[in-house]
Amino acid sequence: MTTTSHTKTAVVDWEDPSRAVVVGVDGSERNQAAVAWASSQALGASRPLTLLHVLGDYGVPIPHHSMATDDERGRQVLRQIRTDLLSQHPGMAVRYQMAAGAAVSCLLDGSVDQAMLVVGKRGLSAIARTMIGSTSIAAAGRSRVPAVVVPDVWRQEDHADESIVVGVDPDELHEVALRFAFRHAQRLGVGVHLVFAIDPEPELARVHALEPDFYARAKELAAQRVEDALLPYRRTFPDVPVRHSEFRGHPGTALLDVATNAQMIVLGRNHSSRLGFPLGSLTRGVLHHSTVPVAVVPSP
């Protein structure tokens, strides 16, 4: 995967138009939102769509259970979804594939050289969201391509005019995530809203108590860094309206509050290892609690 220098917007391999949008399919009603979102992205970007169904890896044989039955059921589900999509969009390139094994590994392997991985997220209570580590969030933490987690109640057509929100760190701006957001905003004809928050550590809070203008100066410096980083994107995407908002407090709270009027949250991920779970607590928190699709974009 390649990028340009810091003076230009980052260009990455998954932007190749021949690469597909891959969506994890399980055939459930809950999964329909992820399939619909993925198909809309594939159509809008003139990309192929790959429907990926994973057969479970049971480890040891289960009495009276036939994997052949699961295989045929999965193929029926895939064929039906493909037929439904082609009936709505006759010219669409839709293919499907099956894999057997651990769900996260199969999703990663099936999308590693494609444009995007899309997975669904089941609606959960506030308590349950803090306790589970779902397949979708694990995939987002390890994917080599942008991974988008779509809530099961999402209806893209209801949010077509809303902006794309990007969480940024003024001290370490994620160029690939910014380009991902701007490219999608340009294609969708919407704006980009950058959000950052200043959440002083306790020690800095004591400094702030002694220096009343501490927060104001920190906010001004952070805003200038963000504005400087935006210059190449303003030049490359002049038709995309862009603004940024600064908040005081936890950045996850700021993002979720702003994203109540957004169609996507974009977050950068600075590690691409498939061996661990490199998502930070902020990204995991946003993935758990967001009611809008969240795209996690890895750095090359």
C-alpha cells in the first residue's frame, strides 16, 4: 500500500475502482441494513459488490449436525440476496462467496485486497454495549482496508443529505482517514465536519486553574493545526463544504453528540496488525454506542 508525501492528500490502494465492497452476510433481518448500505456504496462508486457468508468453525464434530446443510442454506441465502439486488439494479456487478472458519478471520481474508469491508452491528441495550466484544468490532480493529460497522436499524435513504463527521486528533492527524471522508463526501454531495475535543489531564486542569486563558490558548492552537492540515484537502476537493468544531471534554462524547445529525463517522486507526486488537478506547466506545455507520480507516 502506498501513500504520497505529507504535502499532498494520501492515496491508497483500496481506491482502485476495480476493487469490491465486501459485506458480511448472515441472512438475518438484522443484517439487511449492512447489505443495503454496502450495495448503495458499491452502486455510487461503480464498484462490484461481494456478498460474503461465513460458515461457523465448530472445532469438533457436533452430533447430528451437517455442515453440508449449512453450506446449502448459505448458498440459498446468497443467491436470494443477489437476485433481489439485481432485480432492483440490473446492471450491478454482484458476486458471492462462502468461507468456513472463525468469522473474523474469514471476513479479514475475504476483504484484504478489496476496497472496503462492511459488517452489521446488532442493536443492543446500553448495558450490553459495554459488555460485549462483537465480531463486527473485532473485524474493524484488525482490517487492512476501511471497515464500516452499520447499525441494524440504519436506513441510508433517511440520511442522504447529512454530513460526514470525522474525529481528529490535532496532534496526530490521520491523512488516510481524512481522504476517505472527503472522497465519500464528494461522491455523495455532502459536507465534512471535523470534530476534536480538548480533554485536559488532571495535571493540566490544575494549570488551567492557575492560568485562566489556558484552555482558550490550547483551543486556538489545536484549531490552527487542524486548519493547516485541511489546506491540501480544500484544494483537492474544492466542492466539498468543510468545517470543524472544537469541544472541551471527552472526544468520544463530542463525536457521538455531533453525529446525531450525520450519515457516517470516520475514525483513523494507526496500526494494521492482525494479531492484536489495536483499537483505542475512544474508537471502541464510539463503535459500541454510535447509532450511525462508523468507518474505521487503517493507516498503510
